[in-house]
Amino acid sequence: MGLFDKLKQGLAKTGRLLKTDVRDLFKSEGRLIDDAFLDEMRAVLFKTDMGYEAVEQIVNEVATDYRGRVVTLEQMLASWREQLKSLLAQDEAPIRFAASGPTVIMVCGVNGTGKTTTIAKLASVFQSQGKSVVLGAGDTFRAAAVEQLTIWANRLGTDIVTGEQGSHPASVAYRAVARAIETGADVCIVDTAGRLQTQKNLMAELTKIQESIRKQIPEAPHEVLLVLDATTGQNGISQASKFTEAVNCTGIVLAKLDGTAKGGVVVAIRQQVGLPVKFVGVGEKPEDLAQFVPEDFVNALFADVSADASQPR
């Protein structure tokens, strides 16, 4: 399955919601764009959790361009796609690799976001590119987290550095980077303990982990990825803001996109946080991680609706 098909599969729940609701908006060949239509359209877009600002911008644009005109479903979809691509626009944001030596990636997020599985998926992505990977099991407060990451490491055939339960995660991060340097690994991915953004002492710990990494590679970590759970919707925005304040996150991985009908939250995150979305999780397998490309995302989001629009009525 290609990346676009995986993305479409991951957005299936959101796509089905849109298909049903948009079909209800356009029960005939065309629809007069009036206040009633704009209110109905607003309600449909809000269901995808793309946020107030984005929804109002799209609605206002449609009102400006089409009010008083009869518009077809195909015309409306073209308008929505264009606007969403504009709202999601970001610089191409693949991983920023180090010029020499190992690239160090620190991964953070609250408990239950799918962080450990995301790390395994990232490792799988890098392996598919021919890169060697070292994992650092820095979530030392949960034995299950270390065990889970170790199982993934064995499954993928990657090196892993662990520590005793309760040991300082900064020491695990330090040893993981040292192992990567010693073995000539291309990438070192450091896990951190899942935590709530309101726990100030634990947020400060993330800063200590960064400092321990920089003792060996001053410019590292090269990426600080925040894993957000797509199923939490708008709550992810608060998480992103707090983590960014603590550790200067460089990008977002949106996990569990396949488990929600609120795929539009990507729009809200881009609008309100400003961090690039680097990857989206679209399934449970190691290969189910897709690089986020706004145009592909929008096309996949409306793929089923567009197919429906092409059918005779």
C-alpha cells in the first residue's frame, strides 16, 4: 500500500463523516449559498475538530465568493480543498539530519498518546532508508514502557539502551547517545517519560535530558518531536503549547489518526501552535507512519467525498 492509500485509510473515519454530512448538504444538483447553507456548512466542518478560526475563515471565504449563487458539490469541494491546503501550508519538514555523526531525536508527550509505538515506527522509517538506529528507553518510571520498547527493538533488530526502573532518564539518554557515537549509528531516538503538561517538575526533567545529550553533541537533539493523540482533539493544542515552552519542540507526530473522525484537528494544531506536523500515524504496524504533506492530506481527506460527487445523482 502506497503512502497516499495509507493516509486515506487513516482518515477513513473522518472521510466517512464528511461524506455523509456533505451529501446531506447537497441533496440536489446544486445548492443556493445563503445563510442557511453557511450555517449547515459550519456545523459539518466543526465536527472534524478543525477549530473555530479555520472554520470561520473557510465559511467567510465561501460567503464572499459564492453568496447568492447556486453551487455544485464539485465546486464547493474544490473551494474547501484550496482553502485547507492554504491553512495547512508549511515548509517541507522531513527530519533534519545532522551534518555528521548521529542524528539525535528526542520524543516526548503525555501518557497514552502512542509515544512508544511512534518511536518504533520512526525507527522503521529510518531503517527503510538504510540508516542504523539506537533507541534510548528513557521512560524509566514505567517498567512496562521499557519492556514495550525493548520488544519493539528486538522485533526491528535495533540496538537499545535501558536503565533500572526509577533511574534518572538523563543518564539513559546520555548512554544512548554515547552508544550511537561508539557504534557509528546514524540515528539515536530517545524516549522520555509520558507526563502531563501541568507537571512542572517533570517538564523541567525534559530540559535536563536535553542538557545531558548536549554534553556529547552540542547541537543535539536535532529534533524534539511531540507525539499528540488525534483522538483527544483540541486538548492536543494545550499539550503542544506547554511542551514547546519547556523543550522547544521542533515538530509534531499526530498518532492514532485512524482511530478518530476528528482528523481536522491537524488544521487547528497548525493554526494555533505553528509547529510543523512531521508525521501522522495511520495504523498499528511499524510501517504505518506517513510523512505529513498538506496536499496529500487534504486530497485523502476528501477522496471518498470526491468519488461520491462524481457519481450520477
